[in-house]
Amino acid sequence: MNNLNYQEKIPNNVNLSDDLSLQRALEHWQPKFQNWWDSMGPDGFQNSDVYLRTATSVDSEGWASYGKVKMPDYRWGIFLAEKSSEKKIGFGDFKDKPVWKQVPGDFRSILRRLIVTQGDTEPASVEQQRMLGKTCPSLYDLRNLFQVNVEEGRHLWAMVYLLHAYFGRDGREEAEGLLERHSGDIDNPRILQTFNEPINDWVSFIMFTYFTDRDGKFQLKSLAESSFDPLARTCQFMLTEEAHHMQVGETSITRMIDKTLQIMKNNNSDSESQIRSAGAIDLITIQKYINFWFSSSLDLFGSEISTNAATAFANGLKGRPNESQYNDNIELDTFFLMETYENNKMVDKEVSTRNAMNEITRRAYIKDCEIGLKRWNRMIKRSGFDIFLKLPSPRFKRNIGMWSEMYFDTEGNIISKEKYENNKFSWIPSQSDKDFIMSLMVQVTEPGKTASWISSPSRGINNLDINYEYVNIK
Ligand SMILES: [Fe+2]
Ligand SMILES: [Fe+2]
């Protein structure tokens, strides 16, 4: 079970060869995926040898092997965490009943929607990031980008497998749709707005991997609780890969801030123009990118009060991350205190816990985001500067949920639309900030060398030297 079968056309640990019609259906989808990768995946570099890891088992210990691979030859496959025979439903109205091996008829369309929405984000991010190779700050970073990209491709496979295996013809059609929508496409965009935002520069990429891949972690954790066992096991294994994406985000932001602080220390000044003229990024601009990507990622959790979320919880389709840590996994007549806006003022209001599931998960996410901020603020303090980076108020710049109709500053104070418009570029990147960031985006491909705006990594991949040629560009 643990060892993944790489002998077959589609690597898997689900005994695909026992189900010929499913195998055929997926083999029919496979060339379409390859075409999508060729046309919408990383632009260029398809002949380059990239030092990538590939899953070899679904155990948390030693699950990956490393080696140079051309990306189109990456062995994308279908890997689910191990089955446990006695598994019981952990929450909602069916708590303690055995988990489902098949999709219950009543929940078919809502489960399909959950899987399609998750699946849509995976290729979307590859599309968003497709031009970044041309401005990589180092070969090490280039390799990390491609590692994230191939794994998002595998996450697409994971969702497509579920659609094909459990949702019949509808599922097959949805699987086609996942390759037909494209990030930012005016006629046929990706489902969620964050996945239509352009990622033209590496600062956006590293913010995306810190904030948006972390949303992915929380969504996957919620789905890993699902009563539909194949979905739960799929998401459990995806989380192992997701951890690396967030690590790319956290270490890259750390390296970017480290570079900024070196310049600030040398100059004994936090002057924006001095930092910028040394080819680094001032903390105010970094704060603006944090504000943008954090607030955009918060929208991905959905409305604060949501009957859909309540239904998904009640039916055991989507739980809270780490559901077993909650004392009450049914939450039938319980309430959650939430800030709302009524009669022109903020009021604390008791909301049914089931209706508040999106907000509960969002708050857990915010706490997780804080960890990096604390670390970066410690670095700034150690460098002798009295400056703090912080997460903006969760009400700031929201497009979904109860705050989306109003305007707030980053502290969460209500302001007029006019005031918001007049001040927004002190909170989120302006065109001139973006132009400056783009001016720093130069491709560095000499092994061991790194662009001006980010420090070199402190260590290499898989114990290799940082000077190792992680990508042989061809
Ligand atoms: Fe993913
Ligand atoms: Fe990811």
C-alpha cells in the first residue's frame, strides 16, 4: 500500500489497474493534462533538467526521492493516504457512524462542488506563475518555483481522480472544465478571485505561497476531516506537499527582509530611497504586499455567516481543521460570538456555531499567519529598528462577506469610500511600487548567485550545497 506504483502509465496507490474503465477514462484525460502543462505551465524551461522531489510513499517519513527531471516527464500520479478500516465520522449529524466509501446520493452535488472548487485552484496557481522563471532571483528559487508548480499539477490530478472515480459522467465533464477555465481569462476565469490575480513578480509569488497556499492548507485540513473517506485521504496526502509551498513562502519572505535589514543597518537608516537604490525593498512596500495578499486570501474562506458552511458541517462533508481538538463536534445548539455591523455601529452578536464555520476556520488561519510576522518583527528588532510589520484588520479590503460593502482602513476603522480611494496606495502597492518591484526582477542563473533584493538561502535542498546547479537551463 505504501509503495507507489510507478510502473503504470499513471503512477498510483489506488490499484488503478483493477478498474479498467476508470483507468481508461484517466488515460484519456492524461494527454489533455500534458497539453495544458505545455501551453499553460511554466513558460520555457520544459527541456531544462530540474532537481525535483517525487513522492515515493505516502508515509510522513521519507516519502520523497530527489533527482533531475524534465518537468514534462514528471511522474504525476494519484496518491491517497492509507486507509484505516475502523475510521468513524468525526463531526456533524452523522458523528460516530462509519465513514463513507462512496458518495451518498443526497450530497452528490455539494461534494462535487467542493472538489471542483478545490481542484480549480491547483492549475490556476500554475497559470498565475507561468512567467516567473524569466525573472528568477536564483537557480535555487527557480527550482522551488517549479517544485511548487509540479505539485500543484499533482493536486489537480488528485481532484480529477475523485471526480472520475466517484462522480460518473458529471465528474468527467468537470475534469475537462478544470483544464478549460484559465486564470484571469475574461470569458472563462478560475472560480475564485484570488486565483485570477496576476502574479508577475516574485514578491507576489512569495506572498502567495505564504498567505494563499496557507489558505490551501486550511481548506485541505477541513476536507481531510470529511466523512467521504477518499476525499479525506486524498487531502491528507496533499497536505504533506502543501507544507513545502508554505515553507517556500516563509523562508523567502525571511530572506527578502534579511536583505532589507542588511541595507538598513549599513546605512543606519530606514530611508526608502536609500534602501531602494541599493536594490532592496523597503519595509513599507513589503507591508503593502502583505496587506494585499492577506486580505485577498481571507476572502477564500467565504462569508462570515454561511448556511452553506452550516450544511457542509451538519452533513459531515467539511469540518473544521483539527476537528478532534474541539470539545463539541456536533455544535447543534451552540453559539459563536462575532462582530457584526448593525444600525450604523459594530455590535457583538451570537451566531449559531454551525453558521460561523467559515469564520472559525478563518480565525485559525489568521493565527497561523501571525507566526511569520512575529519572526520577522524579531529580526527587525534585533537589527535595532523600531518598525513593525503587521497583518491588516480582517475587515480591510474584503470582497466577500459582511465587510465587503463597506470601506475600512488597515486598523479596521470604518471610513468613507472617498477616504479609502484617497489612501489606498498607502496600504496596497501602487503602480509606482509595482514598477519599482518589476525593476528588481532580473533573472539570475549563475549557480550560487542571488538577485539584489533577497539574501541567499542559508542552506540548499536535500543537503546539497547552495551553489549546486538546481536547474540546468536548456
Ligand atoms: Fe495545491
Ligand atoms: Fe500549494
